[in-house]
Amino acid sequence: MSLEPDLKTIIIEEDIVKIKPEEEEFTLKSGKKSRFFFDVKEASLNPDILTRIVEEIELKKGHYIEQNFDSIASVAVGGVPLGTALSLKLFMPQIIVRSEKHESGIKLKIIGKCKNKTILIIEDVATTGGSIVKAVKDIREAGGICNTCIVVIDREEGAEKLCEYNGIKLYSLLKKSDFGNIL
């Protein structure tokens, strides 16, 4: 039995869950409003927390996800540190999916090779699932096979259902309901 705190405890202790008073709200990427915000981007900049997240993902991949993958994809910007760390841990190529095609440089929306590759996508937080579905569709259009996503935290606001509707299995390390009475 490990004496180390679990991921939820670490996230709480490191102030990754931001909570505003009742009269104030955060605006989420989805456009929704919320009194609480899971700042997984900040967590992924801490090497101890990032290592712990990657260990949890590796466990989930090993125990719950039966598919083998050729590459790890991440959505810019929140998933990139997670994808990079997991790519290094599993010694697997990484793909980065931008929300929009850049008009500078090589003008690509997807960085990395995904044609004929089976790809696991990783994201920091899922709310409605819109950015996950968009990234998976981009990967599929580029010739990749992408049907599985792991998120650090699922806010339980429709992402799982939208992903399922689009043929994507969504796994989460934590869910909003795991945080119970602190929210």
C-alpha cells in the first residue's frame, strides 16, 4: 500500500482547483460559466504533478484500455505538456493538434505524422467534449485512427456523451464528482 497521496489529494493540496465566490464565475473554453476551474495546465507545469498524472495515465492505459497505440496526440495548448511527458514515458511519437491552421511556417493544423497510425489523444480537462471531437475529426481527416481519449479531469458536462456519439471512448483520471463537497 502506497503512503503517497492520490492524484485528487495532490490536485487539491496544490491549489489546482480554483473556486470563486458565488457572485463571480470563470468563463470556460466551452463558453460555459462556472464558479470552479480545474487548472490542469498549471498542474502540468509542476514536474512532480506531471509525473504523477503520466503514471496514472500509464496505469489506465495498461489496465482499462485494450487498444495498442502508435502515437500520442494532444490538443494545443493544455494537452501538450501531458502529451510530451507521456510520449517520453512510453517512447512513442507525439502529434499536436492545433485549434486552427497557422498561416505562418509550414501552415499545418496537425504537427506530426498520423496517417495510418492508431492514436491515443490526451487532454487536460473535458467539459462539453467539443475540442476533443474536433481534434479527433482532424486526426481522422488526416488519415489517423483515433477512437480513444484520456482526460485528467472530466467536468461531467456532456463530454462523455458527445464523444460516444462520435465514436470516441472517453476515459478520465478524475471526475468533477470525485471532488464532492469542496465544490
